[in-house]
Amino acid sequence: MMENKHYDAIVVGGGPAGLTAGIYLSRARLNTLILSEGTIGGQMVLTHEIANYPGVESINGYMLGNIMKKQAQSFGCSLKSNIDITNMELDGAVKTFTLSNGETYSADAVVLTPGGRSRTLGVPGEDSYKGKGISYCATCDGDFFTDKEIVVVGGGNSALEEAVSLTKYASKVTIVHQFDHFQAFEHAIEEARKHPKISIVMEATVSAFYGEENLEAVDITHLKEQRVERFAADGVFVFIGYVPNTEFLQGKVALNERGEMVVNADMETNVPGVFAAGDAIAKRYRQVTTAVGDATVAALAASNYLHQLKSKSA
């Protein structure tokens, strides 16, 4: 017989935001379930080293995720990972979730923490060298490229600002952008153009990655001449946008034009009893620490919501 169980709260997503929400909710003695369509830990488990998490000098992302998981479980939080949610109903007092195996779960409150992913180039070699020279986070990985020559792909504010930031570590930064102009604020463009460590290649794309164990070179395709140049590089940082994992939330909660969930200061969505946190909400900065902070607020607000519900029904 398939399981059909009711919880006080269900958290959707098992990254740092989801685990934090699970810790706070279960510690408040609320019966809590985390449903994660991926591995517990989310994007964090792919990070070789996290050195900017307060109170921890340095830790492997997988290890930090595992600590958070054990902490949530120690407070009584239940977890289901690598599952497939085939249907969910968020309207109404009781929220329901149906999994591909037929199991159904319901709750009075929901915290959505599906996370997101960096937009990728989708070119040969990219998957092979992720974490071996290719990065999507300067704050996370910049210091691994001290005195190295790197490439930054992109032409928006993030690409230019991160390129300047990376000059603190790298000996040389080459910005590669597919258009003949940048899509960034003038001050960011000016700062990048004037920096002595930065070179700029316009109307070009990175079309392939090469190396032995780690990345050693890229192909830069010059679009006007359709000329391909093999370019030596120790690392490549890709900043061509961010994709929130919210495709399954279309029509369920309010999303902005970028597909990010719209929340207020208490991390409430437009649906009563549904909260959101982490990389899939509309915000500027995305770090493990910001995900944890969002989720703390969302869990406390959800706890308050549930307390009010119980007070009304008493």
C-alpha cells in the first residue's frame, strides 16, 4: 500500500536552503519532510572547497551538506531524495504532493527551495572540466587560480564585475563576449576596460575545452571571421546567466520574467502558507550563506503561520 502521510510542513528541495528550513522547522517540533528531486546538498556538494562559510575555515561542499543533513535528521526531520514530484496542489489549506511511485504527502505549510543552476555554454568538453578548471562562481573558486591565466565568458554586469574581482588572484584575465557591446552599467564597463590585467575579445565565443586531467586550453571562435583560435587557459569562469529550477512551479506561485519566485521580506509567496528561499527566489546575490539566511526567515515565518493556524482551530 502506497504511503499517504500528513506533515506540519513540507520543504521542497534539499540544498543548503532546504536543509536549513528543515533544521529550523523540526527543531520547533513541527513534523517536517524534505522532498528533494536531486541529491541531498544540492549544488553545494559539487563544490570542492567552501572557505567563506562563517565559523568554518574550510570544508568540502559534500561534507558540509552531510553535516546539515545529519543535523536536520537529529531534530526529527524526514528526508526523501532522488524522487520525482509528478503533481502538487498548493492552493487551499492543505498542500498535497504526489510522487512518481504513487506516494502522496500533504502539509499545512510549504517551503519551496528548488535552487537553480548556472546557465552553461553547452559546448564540447564543458561537462568534462567542470570543477577541473571550469567554474561558475568567482567567490567560490577565485583563489584556486592565483597567478594563473583565466578566461571569463559573458558581457553583463556579473561577468565584468567578477572579471575585475578575479584580478585579485589571476595574473591575466581575458573576457570573451559574443556581441560587439556589453550589456552592463557604464562604470562596470569602464573599470574592466581600464584594468591592466584584463584583455577583452568581442564578437567571439568559447566553443570547446581541452586538457588532460585539468583544463589547459579553449577554442575561441571569432564570429565575424569564423576563425577558431586555440587559446591557453588554466581556468574559465562562465557568467552568462542563471536558471532557477522553477519550471515545475509555473502557474503555481508568482514568478518574475526570469522565472524566479517573488517573495516578500518574510519569504512569503503569493500563495498563503507557501514560503520560498534560496537561489530560486528573486534576489541579487547567491551564496550558501544567503540561502541559509533566506531559509531561516522562511522557516520562522512558516512556524509562525502554523502557530496561528493551530491557535484558530483550538
